[in-house]
Amino acid sequence: MKRVFFRYCGVSLLVAVVLGLAGCGSTNLNRAPVEERPGRTMPAPVASTEVPGVKQAPGFENAGKIGYYTVKPGDTLLKIALEHGQSFRDLANWNQLDNPNRIEVGQVLRVMAPLSGEVVIKPVPKPVVAVAPVDQPAETAAPAPTPAATAAPVAPAAPEPATNWIWPVNGSVVAGFDEVKNKGIDLAGKAGEPVLAVADGRVVYVGAGLRGYGNLIILKHDNVFLTAYAHNRALLVKEDQTVLKGQKIAEMGNSDADRVKLHFEVRRQGKPVDPLKHLPAR
């Protein structure tokens, strides 16, 4: 009986020693020493402060300058050219547009011909004020007499340039000029009736690219006046062609209109004006 007891105790003691060694090994694995070396600390992450750049529309640096225009929703290059009294091809060249049909809202376009040279504005020098020496009192100068104020002469308003134009067609006026609703006059006529150039000029547009005008011709007569001829059936001239006063340039029609008529506009430096003030009285 004693032998069994001692044998049992010996087995229990052996099991206890094995379990103790296993526990020590587990503890050593979980608590491995960490070696710390000076100068090897990891830097803290730095938050990025970079702000993505905002894409600016082409020509934004010229916004607000004289001779430039900022594109608005609904604008086309042809519309901008007409409203500024220019050829749309000139605008395309001045602004180096590879595709005149692609302009974006906010884009700033040159609408006046570039100058041959830059005008340098020199700053006005500040007046030099004489200071008296410290050991000598400054003399008090008597105030200069003030000349009597004279009213600046008012320049008379510049007269309208003489146009000496002719009527583009013989039909009667069926709709008068209105700066808001009708930027020209509408003239009655028959389909195929000749449309005449009211004065000598150069053709700056031929086509149907302006909504509401149908088949359109625009003539540039000088640096002041453009004339537009809309709703034609046939267009008989080409862009950049020189035309003479009274030359047949189109045939009347009803393109983009509810009836046969000629819509005729006069633009003075791009602004629509009443054509009846430039056509001879009937």
C-alpha cells in the first residue's frame, strides 16, 4: 500500500514539474525583451496640407479688362462676335481657338483687335518737398494766388457717321425695331426676291449657326457698322468676299421663320440700332 502511495506521489510530482516548465516557456515567449536604440524612433505621421489646385478658365487673368469679354451660359462665338461688331473668325484668331465651336463659361476672350505695341504707363513721380535745415528756421512762403475756376468745355456729341445706304429689299416694314424684342426690322417680300447689300463691305459670316436667324449673312462695312440679313432662302456670297453697294447677296426666304421676310439689323460697334435711322426715307 505504501509503495502505491509513493509511486502515485512520484508521478504527481513529475507532472507538476513538467507543467511548471511549460508555463515558464510560455511566459518567456510572450514577454520577449524589446531592444531600444537611441536615434531609431519612428517619426509621427504628418497630416497633408496640400490643397488641390483649382482649374481656372482660359484667359481668367484678363477678366474685367477693356477689350475682353467673359463667356456666359448660352453664348456662342458667333453671338459674341455679332454683339461686339467683329468677325467670329477674327475672334478665333485673336484668342488662338483651335475649335471656334468650343468655348466654356467663364472663359475670357479678346473682342478687340490687338494693339501693334504695348502701351507702357509710367508712374507719376511724387513731388519733392524742401525741408529747412534744423539750425535755420524755414521761411513761410506766401500762398500762391488761386486762379479763378473755369468750367471745362463740354465736347459735343459725336455725330452719327454718314451711311448713305440703300434699302436691302423693296418690301414694306412689317415689324419695327425694338431693343428687347426685335433687334432690327422685318421686311415683307416674296420667296426668291433679291436681297441687296446696303453698302460696300466685306462678308464676315455666311451660314445658319445663329439660332433664330436661319440662313444669315453678316457684312462688315467699316470699324463702326455691321449689317445682318436673315431668313434667306439662298446665300450667294462667301466669307471674306468683298461686296459692293447694291450687289445681290441672297434670295429672300423663310428659313427659321413663320413667313417669307427679311430680318435686317444694323449694329453700331456691336450694339443694335434702329435701321430706319440709317436707311433713306421712303
